Amino acid sequence: MDEILLGLSLVVVLAVLARLVATVIRVPAIVPLLVIGVLAGTSVTGLIDPQKLLGDALRRRSRLRSA
């Protein structure tokens, strides 16, 4: 349970940080959000693993979207 809360709070902190960076460098917010998301995600550093954070909810949402 602690790992889930830590991961979700890390997502929130990184999102707020990305928005601040976007404001300072005057770019659309999606640019730093994408960069930080890729860097924090499983492909680069592995800080945030969506499968561990969301588990079955992620699987159900992806099935719903593909249907």
C-alpha cells in the first residue's frame, strides 16, 4: 500500500513540476509532461510502473478502449 501511495504522489509532484517548467520556459504544458513521463516511466528510469500502481484497473481500461 505504501508503494502505491508513494508512486501516486510522485506522479502528482512530477506533474506539478512539469507545469511549472512549462510556465517558465513558455511552452505548452504537454511538452514537459511528455518528457517527464517518458523519463519517469518504465522505459528509461522505471520510477513509475503503471502496472504496479493501477493493476487490474489499467487492464480493464485498456480493454474498454480497444473494444
